[in-house]
Amino acid sequence: MTPSHGRKLYPIIALLLVLLIAAGGYIMLLEMQQKPSYSSTTAESIPETTITEKPETGLADLGHPPNWTTLDLWQDTITHDDFLYLLTEIYTTDDSWKRFISIYPDHAIIRTDTSIPGATYRLNFASVISEASPNRNWNSVGELPPGTADKPLAGVHIAIDPGHIGGDYAKTEARWFQIGTHPPVKEGDMTLLTGKIIKEQLVKLGAKVYLIRGSNNPVNPKRPDDYRDVALAKAASQGITDEKTINSYQNKLFYRTGEIRERARRVNLAFNPDLVLCLHFNAEAWDDPANPSLTVRNHYHVLLHGALTSSELAHDDERYEMLVKILQRSHEEEKSLGVYMARSIATATELPAYEYLNASHRARQIEDVPGLWLRNLLANRLYQCPVIFLEPYVMNNQEVHNRIQLGDYQGTMLIGGNERKSIFREYADAVVAALEQYYLDYRIIYKPIGQ
């Protein structure tokens, strides 16, 4: 396969795409006055049963109205069958997509603004199958130039997103708990430590690695008070007026939504990775929030983007972001790598795979691969490349908690009758082993003459 020149030819396109999305509100006003190419604003373009419904409208929290004309990049690049398969089997959970997308033999009509009847975009299908999506600024494993046996990740751009913030923000983001007099557990601190170990190992394998945060400080320059007006509007829309709830909204908009959006904005603008690794640890709920308890449950799972629910599809920006993923063919790369990642973590941790209860409405399992699921999360939706979202270990499991208290260390220690690495290095080594093996198996590896 001919190596992709995406990083050389498309940085300007990628930059324009992000800038256009950021300026979406203004552009949408212009679109109402000027009919763009490949779009339609007539009610006749979409079935009456679709445009007369009144689903939930608006945007996801802190979302921007999308500029749908940026999808013009992918006109005539995906076939009817490929589009339908990805839409129905990967990116949605039921038939609710039919409220927003109508599919015909050679095109699809997509609702662009659910508050404006008849506002639509026309996407034309390709007549022949293409091997890969054009106009993307990341490379799949098969599009990379050859690597070497000792540098199988040479030239691969990987961004590591250590989940949450940690440090002084751990309590605010509800990723902090303490058992008795033991030192508190802070997920953000743990993901950062794991991310630094992963980065060091990936660099040795030739990868160019960007650690999205290098300390327990927000990437987002805003703070909870900056989201006061948004929190008030959100509370008012739900008939809520108490200050406690409003403050809770402010905090969540800061540490969850605003923080993730800012991380994605910076990565998409400046780094153009081939892959993003979102690092997390899991936890089981306890009855009394003020008194965390330990559990015997422990498990792992790996998440890929997909499985949008009906309410998520009703958000104009989430629907647009889903279509970008479909047209870029992100899932093909995510699935291939996700299988390696799930198996590697299962082997390294010896944990059972997590099973979503009543999963049909918010998650979908990938075929028969234990622990590999589709789910629509802000982090795996916003990054404009394949994303692997990792959730091994239950932090309030008795053994895991004990291992966290031991901190990081070199070599192994006797734990429960077995020699074990530090939990952070066990996690990191599993991730690196999956990446190394994946690129060795699927990438052309250059072997010098005589070897």
C-alpha cells in the first residue's frame, strides 16, 4: 500500500476544519443566508415522518454549532453499504438515527439543526469501494512507511491523555477516596504516573509521543466560576434553583467537559496524532459517599468510540462528530488495535472482562472479544484520530488498593503469593506490549541486508 502523505498534505485542511468548527456559530448564521454546496434546505429532501418529529434539540454541554460544509471533504468517498454498516452496527444502538438521517441508494440526507425544520446536508456516496478515507491527518498502520525491528513505532505519533487532573483537584472532580488512615487514592495522579512510564517506553520504540498533561494541573485555563452562567442556564432548564446543584454543574463543566474539550482542541490543532491513548482506572460504587468501602470485584475493559444513544444523536454537534468518525474510517484502526490492547491487558493483569449491565442502550460489545466495547464518550469522540480508552483495575478492590499503597517500584514484589510488578508498570507494560506487537504484525518492517 502506498504510504499516506496525510501529515504532509493535510495539516492546513485539519487546521481549517478545527477553526471552522470553533467559529461554528457565526458560520451557521451565514449558512442560513447562503446555500452551501452539497446541502439542501428544502423539506422535500427528507421524508415527512422525519422532519415533523420533535426530538430533543440543541448541543452537548459546551458544544459549538458545527459547520456542516466541512464534510464536503468526504463527498463521494464512502459507499452506501459501508456508510450504512458503520452507522447501524458501530455508531448507534437502535433505529433512532432515522429521525436525523435518511439513506438513499446514492446519498444520505442529514439533519443539521433540529431546531430548524428542513435544515439538511446532502452527503453523496461513492460508487466504488475505496481502501481508506482521504482527507484525514492521521496514518493507519498500513499507511506508514517501513519501521525497523528495534524501532517498530518509528514515525508513529501518539498522544497520551492521563485521565482526570488529580493533585489538589482530585476531590473536586470526585476522583479521590481514602480508606482509614491510608494515603488517599487519586486517580489523576495514578494515570499521570502510568502515562509517563508509557511515554518513556514508546519513545525508545521510535514513537513521537505527546503527554497531554505533565502535572496535576488543568490544561483548561478556565475555572468553575467561569462556567457560572452556563450552569445557571442548565439548572434553569431543568427547573433547579438550589445553589448546591448549580455549584455541582459548575465543577463538572470545569473538570470534565471544559478540560476534555481543551485537551482535544490543543491536540487536534498542534500534534495531529495517529492515535490517542486515554488512561483511566475504574472503581465500584459504595453505598455511603462519605465512607468509601473496599470490594472483591475487579475487572478491566477497553472502549472504542461508538454506540450513540438517541439523546446523544439529538445533539447537532454529536451527530456531526459521529459523521466525521464514520467518514474518516476511524473504527477500522481502533478495532484492530483494540483487540490487541484488550488481550494484552487481560494477560498482564489476569483480570476478568467487565460486562455492562443492560448495555444495549449505551454500549455495544465488539463481536466476541472479551472486554472490548463501543461507547460514546467525550474524550473518544473529540480527538480527530483513532482513540483507545482504557479502564483496567478497580481502585477500591482490596488487592488493588494494597498495590496502590505500595507505589511505583522497579522489579517485582511478592503479592498474594505471586511476584508482581508495581501496578503502574504492569499497566504501562501491557499497553506498550500491545502497541509493539500490533505494529510489528501489521506494519512493513525494514530488515537490513544480511539479517
